[in-house]
Amino acid sequence: MTFSSHIKLVAGKLQLSLNEEEQVDYMASALAILAVKNERRHIKFVLKSLIDEGLEVVVLDDGSQDGTREIASEFLGKGLL
């Protein structure tokens, strides 16, 4: 998989740079980053399990064609990158 985003830790915050103009900072006690492609069959269970455990979740989709992105988007709202 290839992603155009970059992830780094800056001053105790996780920083996701989607491109030169878009950047998202996360401050969480626990954060799960999922790199996915065509995971429609599993994504709901995985997201629910992680969130139920108190984790913040970021999903990086690599061009899914099976509805994975839409399912995650509905489940996470703004958490989907």
C-alpha cells in the first residue's frame, strides 16, 4: 500500500499530514491507526471493538472499491482520513 499522508509525533501529539495544506493533530491516550483496503467484511467489527475499548481511531483508506470507506465514514464521521 502507498499513502500520500505522513505521520509523526510532535510535542506529544500525533500529527497526520495529508498534504502540504491539510494537517490533523490528535491528542489521545490511546490511538489506533488502521491502513485498510477492501475490508468491508471486517471494518464494522474492528471499529466497534476499538472504540468500545476507549481508543480514538483513524482510518487510512487506500482506494477501497467495496464500500469500506463509506462504512467507516458512517461509523466514525470525522475520524476517517
